Amino acid sequence: MTATTFVTNEKGERISAIVPIKKYEQLLNEAEELEDIKAYDKAMKRKLEFVPLEEAFKEIESNRKKNNK
């Protein structure tokens, strides 16, 4: 099978599609890439806040201890 096949209901409306595996994998990769782009765009809209290195280490260690309980 090289083409997309559509499954229809009794009214002739498309309800599903059968696609070749290579096309399916391409669609998955494109969807993941789009999610990454959206996450990047969202992150870039936030105001950057810088934390001193020692403070960051303390926060990481504190969170690690909380998660290990």
C-alpha cells in the first residue's frame, strides 16, 4: 500500500485513515518538532530571571531531598 486509504461510515463520511508506516512516522516526527517549537516559543516569552549559582544548587538539592522521601 502506498496511498492513504480512508474508512467511511454508512453516510460516506471519512472517520479513519490508513496511512503507510513511513508517512505515519513522518507525521509523528513533524508533530514532535512542532511541539518543540511551541515549547521554545513559550519559554522565550517568559521574563528571564537569573539566580546565583550557589542558590541554584541549594534549590536543586532541596528538591532532590523532597523527591527522595
